[in-house]
Amino acid sequence: MMPRCAICEVVSASQLCHGCQALIVPIDNPCQSCAKPIPDEQTLCGQCRQQPPPFSHTFCTTIYQSPVSLWVHELKFANRMDRAAVLAEAMAPMLAHVPLNVPLIPVPLHRQRLRHRGYNQAHEIARLIAKQQVRPLLSDVLLRRKNTAMQAELSEQERTANVRNAFAVNRSLAEPRVLLLDDVMTTGQTMQAASRCLLQAGVGRVDAVVFARSG
Ligand SMILES: [Zn+2]
Ligand SMILES: [Zn+2]
């Protein structure tokens, strides 16, 4: 059988045909820290200038908007684990210049949500990128100890409280640098909490890796 585009099903050698690849619009001028879209003349957004996040840089493929937001939604809520391959293919090129000994760490789900969903979407994406790039994958060191409410359903203030102490590690980590991967970054609070936990465990530098950034 001819390989087909995972989205529109036209014949395509890669997961995404050129037409569907073009739907993934890169961010014009992302903040160098958190990837938020900012005016051309700036390198950091106001928030990162005021209070730099614990992660150093954010690799972000695109803006969280239709139709790519639908692919993420399908991956998380419609049992479409196959969408992880689409996101992984779109995200992998961003990491082409990151040394191959820098490991990927997926943002974990709490075991209750993992049981409910059946898989961790961030782990599926990270696993595919790690396999393709022959990059180490550390999927069992970072743990989610609180079954936090969905960040999207909360106010800014509630989000901060929601993720505080949400993460733990099960051993010390001497890695000079790691890539912390999630599907979407919204306020960045989850990434920040997970990064802080990794830095406290001995990691030298955390870079965030996400498929999409919301506004
Ligand atoms: Zn297509
Ligand atoms: Zn920023």
C-alpha cells in the first residue's frame, strides 16, 4: 500500500503531505525564553524580562490554533494515539542542532489520568523523536504526584497553586542539560514547575520542547 498523509490521506512519503505541513505555521518572532509571539524588535516577552522562567529556551513548532489544535485534541481526548507521530515529525527538526546526548524527558501524567487515557501523549511524542534521532529518553525519572486539575479550566491564580509541588523525581540527576517535552504550552506554569523540580534534582539546564503555544 502507498504511504498516505496522516491528516488528508493523499499519497505522501512522510506523515504529512506538503499541504498539511503548510498548515503548521511557525511563530514569527517567538520570545527566546517562552516562545510567546512578540513584536519584531524584541527578543524576550515582558513576562520573561520581569521574571525569567526556570527553563532556558523553548522550542515550539507552531501556534495553538485550528486546524493543528484539533490534532492535539484528538491525541489527548479522542484516543488517537497515532496523532503522536504527526506531532513528532513536525517537532523533530527543531532539535536537529541539539547534541544527541541531551536526553528527552516527557512531562508525566498522574497515574490516575494515565489510566483513564491509556497513554501519556507527551511520552508517545518523546518516544518517537528519541527513536528517530537516537537520543536518550528518560521517561521514568520525573513523576507527577498530584492529580492536578486541567490547567485550561483554571484561572491564572488557580493554575499557580494547582501545579505547585505537582512534580517529583525518583533519583538525583547529573545531566548537564535536558529537553522537557509536552504537547502544548499555555501559561507555561506546568513547564515551570517541572523544570524547577529537575533543576533541584541536579540538572544543569532545562529547555522546553512543545508542539504548540497558545497566544
Ligand atoms: Zn495531507
Ligand atoms: Zn517569554
